[in-house]
Amino acid sequence: MQLVDTFPTNEINGLLYRVGRVMPFGATLIEDGAVNFSIFSKEATACTLVLFNIGEEEPFAEIPFPEEFRIGNVYTMMVFGITIETTEYAYRFDGVYDPGAGLLFDRRHILLDPYAKSVSGRSAVDQELAAEMPFLYRGHIIREDYDWEGDKPLEIPMEDLVIYEMHVRGFTQDPSSGIKYRGTFAGIVEKIPYLQSLGINCIELMPVFAFDEREHAREMDGRTLFNYWGYSTVCFFAPKAGYAASGPFGMEVDELKNLVKKLHQNGIAVILDVVFNHTAEGDENGTVISYKGIDNRTYYLLSPDGTYVNFSGCGNTMNCNNAVVRNHILDCLRYWVSSYHIDGFRFDLASILTRDKKGRPMMSPPLIETLANDAVLGSTMLIAEAWDAGGLYQVGNFPSWNRWSEWNGKYRDCVRRFIKGDESCAPELYNRIAGSGDIYARRGPAASVNFITCHDGFTMYDLVSYNEKHNEANGEGNRDGSDCNDSWNCGAEGETDDPGIRDLRMRQILNFHTLLLTSRGVPMLLAGDEFGNTQCGNNNAYCQDNEISWLNWNRLNEYQNLYEYVKTLLALRAAHPVLRAPRFDDSVNGTGFPELSFHSLTPWEIDPQAPALYFAVLYAEDHVKYKTEKDAFLYILVNAHWEEHTFDLPGIPNGLKWHLVCSSKGISFPAGEEPPLIVSSRFTLGPRESAVLISR
């Protein structure tokens, strides 16, 4: 039987077209060889599809959408005969141009499809090439035919994660990485054995959505400063083409999918750092790329005079709780989960996502609730950076629906202050180590993503090496970057040959790792902190696509003891679920001890409200509750004082003795090889020192 096409078919430039399907939005390859185009605009008066051959300045066809192809506020068209491998597409929109009223329609603009799955961009993130190649805001039509070989998101319980934050390019771009495909998705694949050996089970990728690295590029002392971090999205659905070793024109899609699949095959989940709070279009002086020219008043928060509200600090703010924008963000996240098998998302400046159309925080933001309860995202990790540039700080109070976790900035600040010697922090620190039950009582410890360093700020090495930021290389007169770092240089600013200062710095770094990896909650490490990576005191390397921000893998050999120490603590955390408890419960368990308790120099004697510079934590692991082979006890001792202190050790059941797992003197032992203490009843910590003991 022959199927009859009952729709009228039109022709232009040899291409046949007819009314298309409203959903899905974007450009979708149909089985019979047609491409369906669908795009929203509420206030435009007309829309034109613009088709280009790859790389050519002039289009080979422009197809206006007939009025009957507009269904509600959606323009939809099905086009036959397109060679998708060599075709790029974009749109023009007609309508009123009145900036004071927030209307920016201008058919001279070639506009990028907000749902484009691949963007022309540039074929490589290369300084010389980038200067010569324009960034083309055009979409590619892709084939959804990647062979996942049975892969799916890993669904690792949140409390079991150890997150490792990295920049795709910076992780391997330095020649010291010793790999073939430096600075790419494929380069991370080459480093999977390293990630496995270290002991992490989740990577968090800084922005991989398409962005223009030459946005606001400028020269400084003979070098070009770039949009290196990528927190300035051009298109939410398309991966950064320049991060692909295999080339552009959709190849980046398969290369990123291959990275995810390979990581999953090795038990490593993938979280994407996503930026929905603003876009690369900037303020009223910024570029018109997509949303501004398609439906400015829908997508952005605007002042009455048509200027942009700026809660992001980047020029504009997306109108996230508008129904259209909310659905756009939901479609995006569903796409990344279903098409890329992404395990979770970290939302940059997530407090913006709680604001209404007038910028006011909402108790129950529709977007946050929608994401929390969406069926497709039902097992997806949702992590909020619970603050924004407009002064809204929601750590501990971010609307969660028992689904959202948060970057716990209170953990970072408290641990930093305590380790450098602020005794007043001790009462708060006990809460932070125990999973921040004072702010996450209803959600559980896994709501707290604990971190001491991240991309935004000092590396851990720099945290103990600099009192002040040194961002002169950014070309902003050292005004950029935070001035509140709670750092301490241990006696000299920057690099030094003084052995006493160097030893103290290393003890402080190890003290930080001791606390981070034995605290309840979800630990997050900054890539390179495990081998002393430095940014030379720059705490805002957003524009430094060079050795300032690239990991120097030669330091792995120089700081091997640090690496082994972190590796030992990660193995300890993986082996002892009591450190990863999903709920707050410190009652006496089957061991006869409270599951978690705090102590001073004498066991069981501590004033939890008193200032202190030393304390100990006892974890009692019940083998029945945690389904382990036998009961276990862990004792973490911390001395932030500049004098030594001797701790009496708590008694443990007969037949068990205390053994040393690691000490911030630079000592660590593999599981099963921990030596017993010579004196089993007490342990002395030197100045600014920590240690971990285990029962055997």
C-alpha cells in the first residue's frame, strides 16, 4: 500500500517543505529523511529558516514560515532533501524593535536555535586558531545513533560519592599530562586509570555547554586572556565543539558520549556544572545571539526601561520561573540525561533559579519543584550553589523537596578558619564534621557537599601559601576575585625555600584532607589538590588558558606523599560506610558506643559549646547495621594549636588495639598494613597536626 501525503508540499531552492510537528523543539532528523524544525516565539510577527553550507557566509536557502505553519506561539516546518552533514541552520525573526519596551526584533540578525544539539563554534580551543576563526552561531543537525552498549546512568547513592571537580581543558592540556589528546574529552578518557587509582567515583565537569572562548578576549603582557572557564553559555543543548579531539560538526557529541560511557564502565559518575542563571548575550550592550532576538521579554528579567536585571553579575538574568523558560530548562536537563546519560547537575548561582519575574525569592519556586519531581530526572543528582551575585544566600535553606543537595559554603569557611587557628570555630565545626545537621536535619548528611577548595578561589596549595590574592595577570588591577579567603601563608608569601615553612604548609594541606575525607556528607576535591597544584596565588583564573590554570602533572612526583595520603583516606572512606551515613543517628548502636561522638584530650569529656583548638572524633561502625564483616572503630585526632598535645585514647572492646592509618607528618599506610601504636592508651599530636586511627 502506498502512503499518500495529505499535506500540501511547497518548494523553494529545490527543497520541499510542509508544516511540521510542534514537538520536539529544535531540529530533528525524521526517519523518512526529512528534518523537522520547531521554534517558539510569542511576540515575533514572522520567522524565517536560514540554511548554510558549512563555513559559508551566505545562506543557500531562506524559507519563510507561512502563517499556517505557526501553531500557537510555535513556528514549525518539515524540510526534505537537506544533506545534514554539510548543512548549518539558523533563524531570522521579524517584529517590533523597541529596546525601551524590551523588544529587540531585527531580521538582520542570524539567530541560533536555543535547542540546537550542535553548534558550529570553533573546531579547537587554540589561541592562534581562535584569533583567526569567527565563532559561528549556527546549529548542526545530528544523528541520534550512538551505540551505548547497554550503558545507563550509574545511580550511585549520593552519600557514597566522592566528587572530583575538573576543567576539561585544564585537566590535561599541560604537556606534563603525558597523553595524546590533551585538553579534550578524549584526554580525560586517557586519565581514567589515574582517577580509578586515586579512588574517586564521580567527576564534576566545569561548563561543557557551547561557549565562545574569545568573548571579551583581551591582551595582557603579551598573552591573550580568554573566557577560559566557560560560565557564559551560548547554547544549553550543545557540547563545546573545541573540547573534541575528533573535530567539529557533531563529532563532539559522540566524543562526549564516549567519555561518559567509558567513565561509567569504570564506575565513575558524571556531573555537569550548568549555568542557567544567565547567558552569553550580556546586558543591553551585549551581543544578540539567540534569546534576545527570539523573545527577549520571555527569556530575561527586565527593568521597566527595558534594561537587564543583573543578579548574576554577568549582565543579564534568565527569567527561570517563566513557564516557557522553565520548560526550556527542563527539556535541556532531560536531554542530557536521556541522550548523554549524565548522572547529575551542579547549578551555578542556583539562588537565581528561585526568583520570580520581579527578582523576588519564592518559597516554592516552580522550576526547583519541577526539577525535583520530574519523572525523567527521578534518579538524577541535583546540587545547588545556593547563592547568587544579588546577595541571596540560601545555604541550608534552599528549597529542596528532599531532592536537592547544596555546595556547603559554611563547611568551607568553618574548616578554613579552624585549621589556621581560630578556636571560636570549634562548636560550629563539630556540626560541619557530623554532616551539618543544624542546617540539613530533615534532608540528611548527603544534602551537604563538603568542600574546602573549588575552581572559584585558591587551590589548596595556595590556601596555605598566600595571605593575599595575586590576580595581577587577569588585567583588572587585582580587584577581581574574593578578598575573603581565610588563607594563611604559614610565614612567607608565596614560594619559599624555608624548610620549616614548607613542612608546616604540607601538614596544613594534610590536615585539610583529613577533615574533608572523614566528615559526613559528600566530599568534593578540586582536581590537582591531591598533588599540590598551584595557580601562583591567583584565586580567579577564569581567563587564564595557560600554565596558571593547567594542572602541572610533574608535581605528582614532587608531592607523592600527599597523593598517597589522599589515596589512603579515600580508600578508608570507601571501606567504612559509617563515614557515609545517609541519615543522622548518633544513638548507641550494636557496638555499645554512640555511632559518632566528639572528645577532647580526655575521652568523653568535651564542652561542645566551648572554644577549642584540638578535639577528636570517634566513629563506631556496627557491622550488622552497615553489613560489614565486623565492627570497626575510627578515631580522628586534630590539633590546630601551635603547641603539641597528648590525647588519651578511648577504650575499645577486648581484643582490639589502635593502629595508625595516617598522620599529617606525611605518613600513611595501605589498608591491612596499619602498624599498632607503641603506647596503646595515648597519642601525641605535634603542633598543627592530625592523625587517623583504626581498630584492629
